[in-house]
Amino acid sequence: MARYAGSCHCGALTLDFASEKSPADLGARTCQCSYCRKQNASWTSDPEGRADIRMAGPVTRYRFGTKTADFLVCATCGVLMAAVSEIAGRMRGVIHVGCLEDSAAFLAQAAPMDLDGELLDARLDRRAQRWTPVAIMEKV
């Protein structure tokens, strides 16, 4: 299994993303919502993979729209790391490609996505099927 490392700018948030797929196969989706456009956010995920997010510093959790996902932002350096959502008792998420050490390999296959108008049930179902299982480890 390939491992893709990532972090925020100051290193308070780190992640380890594991997938059998290559960056070319995973690609990236560039969301067209107003928040993601302001963050220049492109996302990747693998429902067969796994992401471990470690929060050694303060984190801001931002919710908007349907309020069904937390956008994890480092409270020290302001970098957006991931979006996570609890679905059917399991934490799932998408990874902000800009946080990955090899972001260019993912961005080479980036495609725009527009989810405006997606109904809530359809949104949660899509996340359950496509987002990566996530474990979050917070500093105690």
C-alpha cells in the first residue's frame, strides 16, 4: 500500500494517507463552491484507503451549508487540511491535496466538480461511498 504524507504549514496537523492507488488514479476534484474556491481546494479520497490525521496543535472546525462536514483548519497557520463527516457511525473524509507532499502528482489529474443542488441524502450517500475512512488523533 502506498503512503502519502501531508501537513499544514507549521506542522501542527499531519496526515498519513494510505491507498493502493497511484496519485494519477486517485486524481483530485476541484470543488466549485464559494468556500473551496476561496481556499483553492482540490480534494482526493479513496474509500478503500485510510487516512490518519494527527492534531498536535489547535484546530478550528468550520461548518457551513448543510453543516454535515467539519473542515479542519490549523488554528496556528491557517491551512485547510481535510473535511470530515461522521456517516453511519464511521468517520470519513476527503484530503486537501495542497497539504500532501506530492500534491503536483494529484493535481495533474484534477477535474472540476460542482455539487450545488445536491440533495442532503444524496450528499451523505456519496460521502459514504467515496470518502476515505479517517482516524483522528488529538493531542491530549
